[in-house]
Amino acid sequence: MRIYSAQKYQELLVNSILWIDWQIQNIVGSKNLSLADEYAQANQEIVKTLTKIIKAG
């Protein structure tokens, strides 16, 4: 386990929010959400990404 200063944790938190947003935007941007199968696939990919984050925490 790494030990970070409070400032470093703040930086990590800010950057993680930007990374999550970037991941979701890439998933959504690569799909045609008006098509049911691509909408479902985007949803599954977002859930998979968020689940990884939860399990890592």
C-alpha cells in the first residue's frame, strides 16, 4: 500500500473523477445510442467500468 500526503490524495481524487468521465464519454461516444443493442452494450461497459472501481476500493 502506498502512503500519500493529503494534497496527493486530493490530486488523485480530482484526476480520478476526470478519468471516470473520460471513460464514460469514450464509451458513449463510440456507440449509436438510438440503437437498442448499442445502447445496451454502452450500459454494460459503463457498469463494468464502475464495478472495477468499486472492487478496487
